[in-house]
Amino acid sequence: MFFLSYESVLHPQLTYQLAANSLSFDECDKMFKPVYNTLLHASGLQRHMNRTLVRASKQFAGLQITHMYDFHG
């Protein structure tokens, strides 16, 4: 349920707004950290889960959460 809301609401909003900004990876990571923590908590996982696994595709048993830095290229 929470990934559906992430994909249908939050992801498009971030993609639209980030097109006009120029942010470093560290700035994006700092802003996206609360989102990661919320999504991980909602899925019943620890908030300290390795971010590589969080971003990995479902083919590799990841959660396939796109990092904010990857939105704006």
C-alpha cells in the first residue's frame, strides 16, 4: 500500500519539482532520508537497512525505491 502511494503520489511530485533545481547527491540524500525512514518503517523493515538493497530492483530482492538524486539526473 505504501509503495503504491510512493509511486503514484510522491515520485511524480518530486520528479516535477526537481527538474528546476540543481542539487548535489549529499543534499538530495539529506532531504530524502526521512522518506526512506518512513517507507522502511511502513514496510516493517529497520530504518538502518542498507540503502543499496533499498534501491536494488525487485529482481535482486530489493525494494526498488529510486533515490531523489536519480530523479533529476
